[in-house]
Amino acid sequence: MSTPTLTETPTGLRPRRRLLRGLPWLVVRQHRTALAAVLGLAVLGTLWIVYQRHEMVQLLDARGWPEEEVRYAVDDSRGYGYISSLLSGLPLILAVFVGAPLIAGDRENGTAQLVTTQSVTRRQWLVAKLGLAYTLALVCGLLLSAAFTWWWEPHRSFFLSDWVDGRIFDNTGPVLPALLLFATAAGITLGVLVRRVLPAMVVTFVFTIVSAYVWDEVRIRLGSIKMYTYPMGTDLPARFDEAYEVDRWVGNARGELFGWGTCAEATEKAQNACIKEHGIINDVIEYLDYDQMAAMQWTAAGILLAGTALLTGFVLWRVSRRPL
């Protein structure tokens, strides 16, 4: 452990008080570079979001929004691309550069054996390490999610991305903090299993990429998919402007459904003959209402937090019962 810093007072020397002491101070000092880098990235990202929102509000006010209709493609702006890339890449950064080396690094260089033979137990050391990593993930997630939600929610009609898209769904509300916690826990778990830093980081990188594709499939299934039938050739009602389209069909009067391209023939005459043959008179859309977004996000956050708890429990069990 470290020697307390002494300060001179009229009555002599006394220890200077620190916000953190003992094992928490040691863990923070050990990982201060990663801590400063990730926190700095989160703060800069938040400030960039605030700046971009200020610019967008000024533009909309100048054009008389919401009284006047305004066409503003936020997806085409460079700032939005940078922000969405940062938020989408943050789980990978935390998993690879914070989670994977957290325990594996101490095992590889012998720090774990040294610390746990001093005045602290193995469980105390592990709780301090996990506490630092999870606090970092939670603070960054809450900060960036709050800022991005504040930017996106009032002006969502100007974002070309569907709200189910990961750039919106995963980065607003409770999902981003939960996603960062899960990514960090996955990195820590893989570091415990692999035991060496560089291989653990490589395995974690691959796992995070693969899990992102799996999560894209899971996300859509969190809502209750609805179906709406309307006469062929007519427009959808305005209430579907914010709905997420899952799939499209065509149907006949008997309720039979056919694929959207069933009568995509080369000529108009052939198309009409096909439509008449199948009796197609309706267009059918499968969709998710925007009203489901909040419930879907809390469900997603619950799944991710449950996964984090399971991985954390496994790490505590594994490290407590296996040699360091």
C-alpha cells in the first residue's frame, strides 16, 4: 500500500486527506491512463453533442420550425456521423481496453498475487477492480445517453435513421449504460478465461463484433409486431410516419398473403394478369409502433443487466476458487 502524503501544519505533520484511500486508490492509480482516456472521450463526446444540438436548434429557429415545414437531413451532417460512430464504438472500446486487461493484466504481471498476499483478501481486490470498471462504464453511459437523448428526442423527425436502428435505439434512454456495463463485463470474463492480456483483447474484439450482429436481430424481436391492411395503391395513414416497417406483403380478400414481389412482372399487362390470378387487392405492412420504443428499451436494458449480473457472478466464482 502507499505511504500517506504528509502536510506541514502549525502543530506538526499530519496526513493529507484523499478522496480515495487504500485499495480503491491503488486500483484507480493503476488504471489511471485508461480511466482518463475513456472519461475524456465521454466528456468531449458530450460537449460535441451539446454543440451540434445548439447548431441544429439555431438552424430550425431561423427557418421558422415548427410552424414552417423544414427539411433538414441530420444523417448527412458530418457531426452526426462522428457522434453516432463514437457511441456505437464505445462498447468495443470499453470491452477491449478496459474489461479484457482488468484481471488478465494483473495475472500476467503478477500484481494479483502481490496484492492478495498483503492486507486485502482476493475478494476485496476483485470487488475494487470490478467497481472501478463498472463505475466508469455507468458514468460514461449515463452522460452520453442523457446528452444524445436530449438532442434526438425533440427533433427526431429530422433524423433519417429509424428509431429501431442501433444508432438511435442503443444510444438513447437506458440502453447505452446497460450496453456498456455488459460489454465491460464480457471483456472482464474473457480476460479471466484467457488469462493473458493480448490474446484476451483479440478474443474480446471478435466477441464484441459478433455480439453486435446478434444484438441487431434481438432488438427487433423485443417489440410486439403488428399488421395493418389497406387498399392497394393508397397511402398509409399519417400515424405510420414514425412506425418501423418490419416487412411488407400483398393480400387477397380471403386473407391470404403473398410476398411483396409476387407480381413484379416485366410488363404491366403481365402484372395485372398476376394480380387478377391471385385476387390481390390489399397491401399489408408489419410494423412496430413508436409508442413501443420505451418498453422495448427497458426490456433491452433488463436483458443486458441480467447478462452483466451473470457474467459478474461467474467472474467472482472463478477467481475466488481458481489459482491466480
